Amino acid sequence: MSLYRGMDRAALDAAYDNSAAVPGAEALIASWHVRSAEMREWLSGQIDLPYGPAPRQTIDWFPVAEPGAPTLAFIHGGYWQWCKKEDFTFVAEGPLHAGFNVAFIEYTLAPEISLDAMAAEIEAALDFLCNKATGRLCLAGHSAGGHLAMLHRSHPAVSLALGISGIYELEPIRLGRLNDGLRLGERDVAGLSPIRHIGRGAPSVIAVGAIELPELRRQSSDYADALEAAGEEVALVEAPGLDHFSVLDILATPESPALEMIAEALR
């Protein structure tokens, strides 16, 4: 039986199974952990700054020396149910090299809280960063983090929003196995899908790997088209040769074209 865009349940689940689609995904993610642990041994900053009372309502803050420098605030993915900010410290290498402060935003995961409550946590984290980040701020997120970032492109602290391989329409998530832990209803999909709520907000960059799953590429292009149709400033970046995981190199690699685009936009 067709559930979504001609796909039955099995096809829909496969259409969003990034780990199964990328050969060697486990080894790549393990390498992230090693790179991140190594960076955390020498980076100077403030770890686990609380922006709220819950255990995971924390931010890691790695500043550069220049007063008023721009900040890149990063929200990790994991389909709203897995991963932690410490796994992604390696992403800081590129922004720090470009002269950015870097903030890693942690948030409580499902099924402990709802997606709506997660969105409220990100808003609280941005309110907190208003006092830390005195320069312009790029709010970036990968995968599920891209969804959470784009929900907040209208926050007054956000000067630029960057969604990397994000989910901008939640209906296929509601209809698949990923919803077993999320428990999204139709009202959640209607209220929390960024593509359904495009208002005035920060200029946006929508990035996706050129060899990602077709549904991820479609989500990105559809959302970029919707932003453009609404008169919002947007750039769609399709990164050649990159999949759902290696696409993070557009941030982590110093002097990458995408990072240079972000730096130019925040000057």
C-alpha cells in the first residue's frame, strides 16, 4: 500500500535510512568520535554551559581571540533520537580556522521529550547565546539538526541559517519507523515542518550531498524552492561527491567553498 509519494512502508523506511545507504558509515562515524576526542584535548573553551535546568540543556563554547567575531552555532543530527554534541567537535576545525567562535548546542532527545519541546530548547539556547555571541551568528544544523535550525531562522539572534541535509517536511517521518520513538501526530507535522511555515527570516543556505538518498536531496531542493518562492534569500548548495555523512566536511574542512560563502555572508 502506498503511504507517501508512491512508497510503501518498507520503501519509505529505506528512503530515509542514511546509514544503510552509505557503505562504511559505521567506520566513518567512529572516525568522527576519534577526531572529536583529539580536538577536545587541545581546544580551549567552556564545556557544558547550562542554558536550562535539564541535563542535556548545555552548550560547548569555543571562542576565538578576536572581539566581536562571528559565531557558528551547530545542532547535531541523529533523527532527534541519537547522538550527542561531543561526537561532532571535529566540525569546529573549519569555522575556528575561518575566525568563528563555535558553539555546540545539546538538546534532550526523544522519546524523553516531544519534538515541540526540543524546538523550545533550541530557542532557549539561542536566547542564551545572545549574551555570548556579540558578533553575527550562523545557526547551522545537520540532518535532524538542520530541521531544528530552520525552525529558528526568524530568531533575532540568527543572521544566517544553514541547513545541511535537513528534514524540512515531517510527513514521511511520521509515516515510517522513525516515528516509533518520536510519536509525531498530524498536528506535529503541520506545526513543525519548516516548509509549511516560511515567514520572514535570516538568509539561508541549504546544503546537501550530491550522492545522498533521493528523498534527502528532494527535501533540500523543495525547501530551497519554497524559500525562494516566498521572496526569502536562499542558496542551494549540492556538494559534489559527498554523502549524508561526508557532507559535514563542507564545515569541518578549512577553506572549503561553503565555509567561505558563510564567512562572506556574515561579514
